Amino acid sequence: MPLINLVIVLIVVGVLLWAVNTYIPMDRKIKNILNIVVVIAVVVWLLRAFGVLESLGMIRVGS
């Protein structure tokens, strides 16, 4: 995946998360959970985009 696509996706996700946090009235706890879920999803997506998660799948523990 080209680097420009990664940057564009990160910008779009950031702007959407900012818009949700700013303009949609929610309880602070729900916003925190939403932010954590989005950050974890983006980190996992980036790890898969760079091929880190696929290499972790080849590791075997035990017999």
C-alpha cells in the first residue's frame, strides 16, 4: 500500500474522530471507549499494512 494512502486514511480517521468527539453529545466514558477502540483498530490496521501481524502468525509456542 502506498505511503500516501496510509497518510490519507490516517487524516480521514483523525478528522472523523475529532468530529464525533466535538459535535456528537455523548457521555465522557463512551467517548473514551470510542477513542480507545478507534486507536486500537488503526494500530492493528497499520501493523497489518506493514506486514508485522502476518509474520507474527508464523511463531509457534509449545509443541
